[in-house]
Amino acid sequence: MTQKLTDAMFTGTLASSKLTGAMGNNDGSALTGIGGDGATDSANDPAINTNPSGGVGALWANHTSGELFVCTDATTNANVWYNVGGGSGDVQRFPGGGTISGYTCGGQAGPGGQFNHIDKFSFSSNANATDAGDLSVARAYACGAASSTHGYNSGGYTPQSDVIDKFQFTTDGDATDVGNLTLARSGCAGQTSSTHGYVSGGSPNNSTNIIEKFTFASNGNSTDVGDTTNSRDYLTGQSSFTHGYSSGGSSDTPYLNIIEKFTFSANANATDVGDLTVGRYSQAGQSSTTHGYNAGGYSGSYQDRIDKFTFSADNNATDVGNLSNNQRAGSTGQSSSTHGYTAGGNSPYTDVIDKFSFSTDGNATDVGDMTLARNGVSGTQY
């Protein structure tokens, strides 16, 4: 005998073991209580600043593409969403860039006049920088790196320093000394992976070829992990998702045009992958997700050119624009998700912050001022 089931027959809980066989295509819109908070349903992918209320383990479903993401790192505005839906393209912070603020650290306005300032300026609007704190020791020509939560300032001249300073992004405050480089030096280049900060080259008394790294997970000293292609100082750094880059610099040949890279996935030496449009040192470095940039510098005369090179293939740089005010050197670079910034420098000493677009090649525009004019500054971003 066949009997039709009615709603009235289900007054308690039905064990799932009793449900067997094919159940047909049923509307599941009324189902509740499935998994924690359930998945957020959206027509788009989550972003790094999509802050889930459920924290790690939160689900996000893109009903346009059919892809599913789970949050594996719930750091405010720097979340990581892992694609588990059989597709590709995790959503994670780009280590070479930021979304909120740029920072300019230290610098000098003449011999013996080093500063300990940590300046901060917004990426969301054009405005002057504000004083956000102090380094543990005043110094110039250090190099910067950034985790998802902290900025780092390594080395520098005061005289030569081996200090690794660390300061918090979410709250303005002073930096603390959290470790030491393998060698005290200035004029080095900084690079950033998702887990480590890197310091390349520099000069204690003579130029060095050391590439070293320190971990973001805990405070401590750096370790020597490789060599640049030759010893040099006053080079600048860029970062892709997978590699660190060093550009330009000075050694026995005063104005180098070298672009080199090293992998983040293993400890290894750098390789020469291309040339700048003109050899120079003390230029500013910026990074988009696809390209590295060099702005300004000195090559026997001060430069205002902005060079660009691709991360996807080893190749020479091309000249894509000019800085907003004068030729200058000793400035530093910061990178948002959409623009490159160049702050400070000399010829003469300047407080200018300017920016240029990553999406379209062109000249930079003056968008604000640092708290005081200086060169030999280092930069990072949040």
C-alpha cells in the first residue's frame, strides 16, 4: 500500500539515516541550520577589505561565477579568502601594496641632520601627511617592508645602523626595535613577501651584495639568504606576489641600470632580468600587482623620469612619465592598489608627495606634503 506523506506526520526530528534513495529536485530555500552562519551570497567575489563577522571559516558564495571562498585570515582590511570552489584566484593582500595609508620614515635635511619621524598619508584622498610616531633611532637611507599589520624600517645611517624597527598600522605610535640585520648598513633596498621582509645590498663602508630576510610572525634578527648580482648601494626595491626586485644603484660603476629578481619561495641568489632606461641611484620604487616602477634618481644629474617594467616576463623598463616637481633623488616610494607615490627627496630638499596611476601611463601630480622637507627617507604602506 502506498501512503502520501503530509506535513502533519512530521512532528519531531527525522533522522537523516531514514532518508535514502533519490529525493528529486526540491527547493532548498526553506532549509535552515546548515553550517554556522551559512555562506554570504553575492554577485561578486569578496575583497581583502571584506571583513566577515564570523571571522576565520566564514564562507562567501559568488552566485554569478559559482565559486566559493572561505576566509583563512581575518585581519581587518587585509583578509585572505581561499577559493575552494574548484576555480582559481584566491583573494589576498598584495604584499607589495596597500589600500589605506602610505608611510614615510626617517630622512635627513643635511649632513648630521637625521630625523626619526614616521609620517602617514591617506590613499583614499589627496592630503598632507600627519606625524604618526617616531622611529627608535633617527636615521636616513633605511629601507621599508610591511606585513598585514605592521610597518618595518631596517638599517640606515645614523651612523650605520643594523636596527629593525616595527610599528603598528591600526594605531599611531612609536616604533620598537625588534631585531638586527646581519650587517649594519644604509642605502639598502626593501622587499616584502606575504611572510617576510627582505633587505638587499647597501653600504657599511663598502657596497655589499647580501640579501637577508626576517619573519613577520615573530620578532627577531634577520638571516643571510642570498646575494645580489653585484655589490651595490643606493638601489631601490619592488615586490611581486612571488619575487623581490632590486633596481639601479651605485658601485664601481657609479650609475647602474640593472633590474634583478630573486624568488620568495626559496633562499637563493638574484638574477639579472633587465635594464632601466638610464643607470641611476637613489630613486624611489613602487609596485602594482603586475609591474615595478622607478621614479627619479641621480645619474650625474637629477632625474624626473618614471620607469616601468613587467613582472610577468624578464624585460627592460620603459619610460612612462615624469615626476610632478623638478628632478630629484633620495625620495621614497609607496604603493596603493591603484597608484604609485613618491615622497620627499632633494634638489633642493622637498616635502612633496606626488602620485601616478598604475592603470594609465602618464605624469605624476602633486597631491600633498610631508610634515617636513627631507631626503634619504624610506617608505611602506598599509
